[in-house]
Amino acid sequence: MLLQRLVARVQDSEAGEPRFFRNRAVRWQLALTADGDLASTQLIDLADPSDKTRKNGTARSVPLTTRTSGVAPCPGADDIQYVLGWCDQKSRPDRVAQCHRAFIDMNSRWADADPAETAARAIARFYASGQAASVAEPERWASKELVLISVDGRPVTELPSLARFWAAEVERRKASGPGGVGRQGLCLVCAGHGILLNTLPQRLPRSLVPMADGDQSLVSGNAPIHTYDFTVGLSNSPICVECGTRAVTSLQEVLSDPHTHLSYEDSRLGWWMLGPVPFDLASILAVDDPESVGSLVERVRRSGTWFEGTARPSLDVGRFCAVTVGGTKARLVVRDWIDMPLADLEANIAAWFADHAMDSSSPGRGPYYPLWRLVLSAGRWIPNRDRPPGRYADLSAPNAARPTDTGRRLLHAALLRAPLPSSVLANLVARVRADRHVDDPRAAMLRLILTRTPNQHVEVPMAGLNPDNHDPAYLAGRIFAVLEEIQRSSGADPSRKTEAGDPARGANQVNASFTDRYFGGAVANPRIALIQGQQLAQPWLKKLARSRPGTASALRQQLTDLFDCFEATAGLPGQADLARQATFILGYHQQRADSRRRAIARKSAAASQPQQAPEGKHS
């Protein structure tokens, strides 16, 4: 089905780049005249060290097909060892000589196939006259650097005659059987009868397949162990020449187009649409626009239709197709394959945003967060002492402490409404404890995981503070946040002078705050931190009451009410599993966010009122 959808996407691949051509970095140009003479004995260097896009050569569309250890020349442009027969220290002279003879023979057959082509005749005369020995060697070169032949200044790879000859040659190589006769049969992709491929004629470039060591084949069976009946080739996967070519070309276009792919460390997801209904996945998942996402969520929740006021489309109107690929040492790995109606996709994405929605303490922010923010939040937090609060480690940073499959897992959850594995939760909780930092994206990730993986011992969290949630872990997190606020409001928190929660301050240092000392341990076992915090809160509240009695009274009552809730449950919670640790963190974050929103609202209301005496001061 994957190959069928790829072929359906591009039914006219010949309209673009010629078949079996690819852009490659060409280092040298061999200039000939129309008479087959050397225009110059010097190779033209097409590299430019000052330009990073051309430091290894200039990108040109040249013939290319899959070749492993065999001798397989490409006409008009190939490695130095093929075009000129030069051998460096890393190459074997006997094999280089074989490659050079094969290249000369290839271009002679092009001239025989099209006698009217001037460039083909010129190349044939050039080699027949022995002038190849007159080409001067540059100061530095390598056997596998690419050389392009030009005749009267025009690259021969631009000629339609060469493109036709090369297409026929590739079909002969990749589909011929014993005696040069092509294997025929039914193609599993188009269900038509035709010549079947032994190997796919093209490979996906290494640059499009994360973690790959080289160019990768979409379908292969190059060793008996790779097939069901221990045969070599594509006998178990009958694919005709047209379908094989179009499938690889289509996938390469999807994975290389910046508007149709998303890449995250160990994988790259490319998508395409079948049908007239458009859908821009990147703009929805990657753009930080909570307002437009909110409209999507509400529309789907309200009507379940594709477009407001229209009926849900049938399966034939539009389909979303996506494939996620990655690489190993020698194989392409298809990690995910998706084929679904576009309406279902929209509903899944809306559910993904709804399940991770998290109310923010910042006015006008949230509750929805783009995919890249969630992926970043799974990595190490780097505090900034000069300009708080800090930032997350970059995706490419070697010490980011972020699992390489995080982006792929989140994409899978968004597109298929699937749960996230426990490994994502374990890593995220560990990072929060180590960094002593939790913000809106991290809390959103935790809520998504808990919502998608129901636990009979843990209540499904809400997007904002839930006063009716009496889960012991959730209450413990709320109490910890209140204790933190009491210390900070009283002025007894040394972190007010620097950045709060700076991991650089160890738990044993004198100037460490209550959060610095106890947060990491409280996530896993809240009991000790809560007992100690209850004792420390009394002097903090006494100090606060001297300057702000109203605030001290409100915080004292809030702390008392929360501790009283434990009397109706099993008492103070002890050792916690992963789900309860995540619940503690959510309770802590949502309590802090709610307090900050209330403080902002009070300041805004006070600013609009006439000036009054400060709290605790009377005229």
C-alpha cells in the first residue's frame, strides 16, 4: 500500500527531472570541442572553498543509479576513476582500469544508439584518439571525485538524447535476468503485466534518512537471508520498472520538500495528500499560534466536520499519507506508515492538542503548545544566571539528555491518537527532578501522557488547577508550591537574589532554598519534605505577618486546608511510582500557575483603583 500511494502521488514523474538523475556535487569539468578534441588540457575546478554550499563542488543533475561493489558506469558524468582512469592510493589499479574501460564502452554505445547526436560522437572520438592521456592531473584529486563532460561549453548531461539512452540502460541493468532477458509478471503496485525489477534503480540520499551511513534502498533483497525463500533480488516483491522509479522519486520529493516533512533526530516524517482537500500539517503542529489551534479544537469538538457547515467527507474525497523513515548501518527503516481520511487526521490532531492543553501563568499564553516546544522540553534545562530564566538544550546538542525518539513518539501520538510509552514519562520526570524546573510545556507533556495512559490509582488531570482533586500526590505537589510561596513572600528565600531553582546550588549549601533542598526528593517521596516544610512554614509565616498580615493569614489558611484534605485520605503520601510522581509535579506546577495568575489579576485591579495605603499600614 505504501508503494501504491507513492506512485499515485506522482503519475507524471517524467515532467520534472529526467528519470534516474540526481543532483550531486560535481568537482571537475572536462571540456571538449565538437570535433572530440580537448578544449583545455586542464580540468575546470567547480569547487569554491569560500562558499560552504560549493566547497566540494557545484550541484548538477547527473545520471545515477544504485551501484554497490560492481562496475557500473554512468554516461556523461562519473568518478575520475571511470572518466579518466586515474587511481589514487585508496583504489586498486586493476579495478580502476576496468571502470575506465566500462565508461568508454558506455559512451560508445550511446553514440551507436543515437548517431545524430554530436556530443556522443565527440566523446567517442576523444577516447578513440587517446587524448585522455593528455589531461593534466590537478595538484589534489581523488578517484571518487565527480567529473562532468561538456562539449562546446554545454554539459552533455543536459541533452535529451543522453536522458533517453540512460533510462533504457537502467531498465536493462535493473530488470534483465539470465541471458539479458527481463523477468516479466504482475506488478504488486499497479497490478499490470510488465518487466519486473531485480533491484530498485534509485536510492534515497543519505541526507534524507537520519542516522543512515549511506544512501538507502526503499526495497531490497541483496542477500538470501533478507528474503522469504532465500533468493536474491525482488522476486518476493514484484515491482515493474515504472512503479519502482515513480515510488522512489515520489518519496525523495516528499522527504526533501521543506513544506512536506518534519525531522527529529532519529527519523524524518514526510507526508502527502491524495484528493482535492488541502492540509498543512507543519503549520498546525509547528507554528506557535494557540488561537488558531483553539479554533480547530472547538470546531472538531462541536461538529466533527471537516469544514464548518459541511458534511464529513467520504473516504474518496481526501486522504492523508505519511511515512516515517530512519536508518541503520545498511538498511532503511520504515518506522511508521499512515494512510487515513483527512477528516480523521484533523480529529486526531485536535484531540492531541486538547489532551495536552495546560493553563499558563502568563496572560495570553497557552493552553496549546507546538510540537517543537514539547520536544525541546524533554531535554536538559540550562539556567541563565544573568538573564533568567534560561533555555532548553538544543536538539543537536550532544549533552541534551533527550532521547532521540522523542519527536517521533510525539508525532505518532498526534497523528494516530496513540499513547506515549512509559520511557518518555520516565525521562521527563527524571529531567524535572534533576533540573528542578517545570514549566508549561513540560507540564503539558505530563498531562498528555497521563491522559493517554489511564491509571486506576491516578485521576486524569485537568488543564488547570483542580481544587476537587484529592489525590494524595496531587495534594502534595500543591502543598509544596504553597510552602515555596510562603518562603519567598517572607523574604527568607535566598534564591530571590539569584535564579530560583538554579541546579548549581546544591541541596547541602547554606543559601539553598526550600525548593533547592527538597524538590527532587519530594517528587519521589513527598512525606519527608512536607513534614519538614510544615515546621519551617511557622517562622516564615510569623515573619511575613509583620509586614503583610493579610497575605500571611491567607497563605496560612490555604496551607491548613490542604493538609486537612489528607485527613480524609490515607495521610501523607510516601514512595511514589512514575504516575504519582508526574501527578505531584502537575499539582506543584498548577498551584504555582494559579497563584501567579491571581497575583497578576490583583496587581491589575489595584492599578485601576485609587492609590491606597500599603497592607498593614494605617493612617
